[in-house]
Amino acid sequence: MKFILLSLVLLSTHVNASNKVFETTDWIAGGVFTEGIEGPAVDRNGVLYAVNYQQQGTVGAITSKGKVQLLMTLPNDSVGNGIRFDKHGNMYIADYVNHNIYRVSNDALMQGKNVSEHLSVFAHNAKMNQPNDLAIMDNGVLFASDPNWQHSSGNLWRIEATGQVQLLEANMGTTNGVTVSPDNKTLYVNESVQRKVWRYDIDEKGNISNKQLHIAFSDFGLDGMRTDQQGNLYIARYGAGQVAVVSPKGRLMRTVKLQGKYPTNVAFGGVDGKTVFVTMQKRGAIEMFEVNTAGRSFAFINETLKVD
């Protein structure tokens, strides 16, 4: 019975198959979220989440096109940014005001009531500028970008599965988007102001090495990014009104034109993992388009569904 219910939820987020690949349309209309909209992530049940629904400091849950409800309000004037899920369905939220990484258990999300009461601080470090976006390995190791917008600089942090925080690299450019390859062997980190995407080799413990420039852009900013199952990067091009699709070898394969100009992040979802949701800052909207390859996270979402 549980599997049937989950399947129904997944179907509710499926986009009409008649929509053309790479053709954008609104999933959530403008003005529903604030201009702080960020952190799109899809849970193991197919529900899409984004921060700052109607007002700053909230998290909204989107169950189907045009349908949003308040999931929770973060405590102590916290404001969320990046959201990620682990393979067990637990949610992690980067709080850039109070230097926290919050955690909500899958059980609490499944119940869907009084979720705020089950919110806990998973990790905290006062030395962070403002934890911005998150990436996660299959084993639960998290990475957090940490920009300092005033000085056009930033850091990169690792958060162990125990919640322990470790500074991996300081004095970078304006760190923003961060994501992991499907084989969990490459970490990608971009710098918004410098318009560069770096790649690192990572081992199973999340140690980084062999830093190399993956791709650089000559204009506009870079924001959140994700990988698909073939290892291609989908990068929000802030100000350009585009999502850039970049191969694992650093080649720009295509750009997807959006309706708005200020995308902040992307996430894969839908019944087959081939729907890309894009949060749009100035519009307070979520745009979407379909692609030919499922997102990286879809594999372990399906694996989790089979185990339960």
C-alpha cells in the first residue's frame, strides 16, 4: 500500500508527456515565492521543496503544478538556501543567517504535520560566512559552499555523516553551486563572480584532491547546479536567463533558455527523473523543462523505494 501511495505522489509531479524537451514553462507562477526562492530538491516521494514560500524563512512543498503548501517556518530568524536529501529520505537545509545545516527526518516528512517540531541542527560552525548550497555523496557526506559576497571570496566545507564540520579550502572565489558526479568520484564547485567551475577528485570519505578548472564563462553569474546520470552538469546562469548543460569533459553542450533572467538553482524530479525544476529569483517562480536523461539522484531514490 505504501508503494502505491508513493507512486501516486510521483505521478502527481509528472509533466505532460506532450511538452517538448528543453522547452520551458511555469510549474509555479510568479509571485508565489519571494525573491529569495532557492534550494529546489525532490524527496523520495516525488515532492518538490523550495525555500521562502510567501515570506522569508519558510519552506514550501510543491505536490503538483501550481499547488504549494507551507511545510514549516525555520526558527530564530533563520533563512534557508540549498536543500538536499540523503538516500534515506532525510532533508538537509543550509541556513545562511545562523550558520547552520538543519536536518528533518524522513519519518517527520512522511507524517507531514508539525514538521518544525522535528527540525534539528545537524551541523553548525560560526566561522562560516553563510552556508549557501549543498551537495551530498551517496554515503551521506555533505559539502557546503560558503560565499562572502562583500569580498568576492568564499570557502568550501565538508560535513561528515556525524555532523562534524571540516574546512576543505579557504580563500576561493565566490563559491556558490556545488554538486557531485554520479559515480561519487568528482566534486564540482562554481564561483559566481569569477564565472568558473572547478572540479576535484573525491574519495569515499569526501577528501578532495587534483583541483582543475572544468569550464569558465565570459559573462553573467553562476548559481546552483546538478548532475544527471551521465555526469552532465546543469548550471543556473544567473542574469543570463539560461541553464547551461556541460559535459563531464567540460564542453558546453547546450543552453536552455528560460522565461526569467535570474535562475538561482535547479533540481531533477518527475516520474522518470527527467524533469528539471528551476527556481527564479526576480519572478518568485519555478520554471520547468524536460530532458532526455534522468538526474543523478533518481537512481538511489528508486533504490530506496524498492527496499521499503
